[in-house]
Amino acid sequence: MRPAESTLLPPEVRQARTMLSAQELELLYTLARDSYTGRGEIIDGGAFLGGSTLALATGLRDNPRVAERAGRVHSYDIFVADHFARQFVDGVPEGASTRPVYDRTIADVASFVTVHEGDIATFPWPEPTPIEILFIDVAKSWETNDFLVAQFFPRLIPGVSTVIQQDYHWPHTPWISITMELLADHVTYMGSMPWATAYYRWERPLAPGELPARLRDLGADRLRALAARAQRFEPGGREWTAQQCNLVSLCLSLGQVDDAVAIFDATVSAAPAWVDYFKYAPALPARA
């Protein structure tokens, strides 16, 4: 469902230019409005043109139980237009700043937002500050994912915090499902929604040194086992296909080309329409 079709979202959020679905925006809005207690901060990791920021900050605005609201939504982005931005904004060439578009989008709730412009990995999180809502739409590489796990996850509040992984059901990001399987004893899976979100309740704190500094230090066998464990979806469906594609990407990153070929061929055979939908075309050896 597209945001404009939502009957739950406030009008200004329904009109936002965003890649998020109505269901994803509704999740962010209702978490900030109905569940947020103010015990921790709100992380908007990957703001793009401001749709997620607007949903979170508007929910905070509409939350009658939290008195201290100024700057509680911490919004991160490099604010540089990519090829996706052209689908939503006319006249912004690739490589140009999207910050003016973002600022206009959140103007009415800007007092609730602290903007961090630049690479999120250059903004270490202050150690004693807890986090209550952690929205992640910026885990686009192994290295960024490692930073997020090290900086943000230890600040989550057991039994209170929510983790939203926006790219969970999307190809090219195997580290996300691997991370959430590695954290399986710390979270409760709460659900998934279109387009790509899975979200979790944080249940148990991390012990010092419990996680590796780099996810890839787990080694190929453990990474493959965790990625395979994440594939619990109905064969042939959208979520299943996304995880299969992530398995292909993982195998390629590990140099396991034959396994990547076999998994990709099986995925195309079972779900050709979804592979085409994702436009997933891995760099596999040419075959006759």
C-alpha cells in the first residue's frame, strides 16, 4: 500500500516523497506515538528525503505522554542524490544535495529532530545515552553494519526498545539477516511488512565482547549457517526470494562461486518473477 492510501497516517506523512510503504510509515508513526516512553532516544538511520524522519517526529509530536521532545529524533544521512532520488524529486541531479528537500519535508516538526549530516560511521553514539527506537535503513555494507552493531545495539533498553531493519527483505544485504540471527537470543521477531521491513523487540542486553568487532570475523562456515537459518520463509515468495538472493551475495563475497550459481539457478527456477522484480543479476560466470 502506498502512503497516500493510508487511513492511519496524518495528511503530511501521507504526502511525503519516500520509498517506504504506508505500512512501514505506519509502524514508525505508531511506535513514536503510542509506544515511545522517552526513556531513550529515537534513531532515524537513513533519512533519504525525510519520509522516515517525518513519520517518527510526527508520532513524537502526537505522543501525549512524553514531555521532553526537542531533538529526540536523531536523523542520519549523507543527503546526496542518487539515482533513486530522481524518481521522487524533479530537478535534483545525481550527486546534488538533497538537504533542502529534506528540510522542507520535516519543517513543521524540525524542533523534534537532531540532524547528523554525513557518513553515519563518523558519528559515534554517546556511551551512556539509551536508545528506544532504532530504525535502520543505512546498513548498506558490512562495514556500516559493524558500526551500527557496535555503537547502537549496546544502548538498547531490554524489554522496551524496538529495532526496525528496513532492508531485511531485500537482496544485496546478507549481513542484516546474519546479524539478526546472531542476535536471536536478544530479540523477539515482531513481524514483517512491505516493502522490506522486519522489526524486533529488544529483550536482553549485550555482554561486553559478546559480538565480534567485524561480522566477517565469524568465518565462512558460521556466516553460511546463520544466513541459512534466516531462510524460514515460504518457498517462491517475495521474502524467500530476497533471502535466497542474499545467500547468493554471501557466497560470492566468500569466493564460493559454485554454491552461488547453484542457489541462484534454484531461485530463478522457483521464483523467476520475484528475481526479475528485484532486478537481481549477480556477477556469475558466463555459462553456455
